[in-house]
Amino acid sequence: MRKHATATLVLVFLTTALIGVIGPPGTAAAQEPTTTARYEELSRSAARASEDVLTARQVLDDKRVALDEATGAADRSRLLADEAAEALTRATDAADAAKAVETGLRAEIDHIVEISFKGLRLNGLAAIFSSDSPEEFLDAAMIMDVYAERHGDLVTAAATASDDAALARSEADTAQHRAAEASLAADETRDTARRLTDEAAEAARGAERRQERLDGEVAEVRRALDLLATADRTLLAGTGPAVDVPAADGAGGDAVRFALAQLGKPYVWGAVGPDTYDCSGLVMAAFRSAGVLVPRTTYTQALIGTPVPRDQVRAGDLVLYHDSLSHVAMAIDGTMAVHASTAGEPVKVSPINAIGPIATIRRVSG
């Protein structure tokens, strides 16, 4: 009994302690205001998830395009294989026909040769000595000429038929080789299409998983935003300090002027305008307005153009932040940048160095 009593006391003590830490169900302990730092941490995590979703969707789109191309190639290869097989059949039939003609002509020549060697030699001298009258001589000579002409034509025809048969056999061999190659190509492209189908399906599943993660993190960011102090939310909702619109020429200057015209528009994950933006969506839209195509995600935007040292930054340069490359801003000049920050914050102007740790700076050509 003492052991049971002791265990009961320990359980009561632990329960009371836990309630003191986390509060009883329904209390407001979990509703204490979050700090701006925690909100920013959650926002960065959601931004990484958003870029992951965009990347997964791009991979899926690329796989689908590749699949369509591979399927078309497989269809074309199979058509070529069928055409090659038909050509092989025609060539084989032609070779057989030519061989039959050659065989028939040679048989006729062999028959004439056989008659000649049996003593029925149709030549002018034999006709003269065997004729009883001039009329018989003329008849015999005429028959001799016909056979001689026929004999020569047969030899020529037989030689031609032999050549035709050889050519037909060669064409049949070539057709057979092409048919084999076309069939192999069709099999390979079909296998590629099947592999790409599997990869596209896996990419789709990956995109769905990342989207679920993003949805959860976005919900957490919004809860954190709601729990921020009023003063903090007001500060976040501002568009930043006023700046002079740069007069820089070229695509970089045009892109910055476009981005500054979007000040105050809300941040939405995955948005590319015209009413809402995320960070990489704003960059893409800005440069598109300047006639330059840039990739969709921060991960790929960090690879374009040329690297720029921090002390040489100018209008239009892309400044990417954090080791994860999860955020991008566009330099207005050497000190300020315009960017779509995160939920609860509109497109705004911020000091370049205050946005976060800089990972890389890229200058877009165009």
C-alpha cells in the first residue's frame, strides 16, 4: 500500500508541475505575443518551403515536357520501324522476282546450249550443206538468224536479271539493317518515355508533399503574425524609407523602376503579380517588364548573370540572402533594395544589409 500511495503522490506532483508550465486546457498561456525574431524565423522557413514547392513544380513541368517529347519520339521511331519493315518486304519481293527471272532465262540459255551440243548447230555452213534447194537454204538461214538473235538477247537479259537480283538483294539487306535500327530506336525511346513517366509521377508526389509542408508553415507564420504586438505589426506593414527612383539605364534600371511601382502590394507565397508577389516572383516580373527572362526561383536566380562584390552593387543587381538562398531583393543603389519580404509585409524598401546575411549578389545581363 505504501508503494501505491507514493506512486500516486509522484503522479499528482508531476501533473501539477506540468499544468503550472503549460497551463490548463483553454488558458491563454499559449497565446502570449510572439517576438518579431520568432516571426521572422518562421517566415524564412516558410520561404524555403515555398521555393522548394516552386522548384518541385518546375521539375514536374520539365519532366512532363520531356515525357511528351519522348512519347512523340517513340511514335516517330515506331512509324519509321514500320516503314522500314515495309521497305524490307518490298525489297525482298523484288529480289525474289529478279532471281526468278534470272533463273528462267538461264534455263532457256542452258536449253539452247544443250540443243547445240546435240548436233543441231544453227550456223551458216550447216545450213548450206543440209539444204536441198535455195529455198530450204533461205529458210534454214532465217531460222539460224532468229535463234542467234534470240540467244544473244537471252544472254543479255540473263546478265541484266543477274545484276537486278544482286541490286535487289543489296537493297533488301540495307532495308533489313534500317528496320533493325528503327526498331531498336523505337524500343529505346519507349523505355525513355516509361522512365520519364515514373519520374514525372514521383516529381508530382514530391510537389504535393512540399505543398503540404508549405501549407503548414504558412499557417504557423500567420498565427505568429496575429500574435505580434500591434506596434510590431504596424512597423512590418510599412513600405520602408522613401528613396529616389534610380535613373540607371538598361534592363536593371527598368526592372527596379517596375519593382518600386509595386510598393505596398501584399506578399503571397507563389505569386508573380500583378496584385501580389513573393520575392522571386517580383524579380521575375520586374525583369520580364524590361524584356529579360529570369528563372522563377531564388535557387536558380542565384546562378544567373555574373557575381558582383558588395562594394560594387548598383541598380538592378540581385541580392540573395541566407545560406539557403531563400530570399532575394533587388538593389536600388549601393545601400537600399526593394523586395517582397514575407506575409504581413508588403513590397517594401529596406537597407540591403538589414534584410539578412548576404549569400551572393548577381548582375543580370540584358
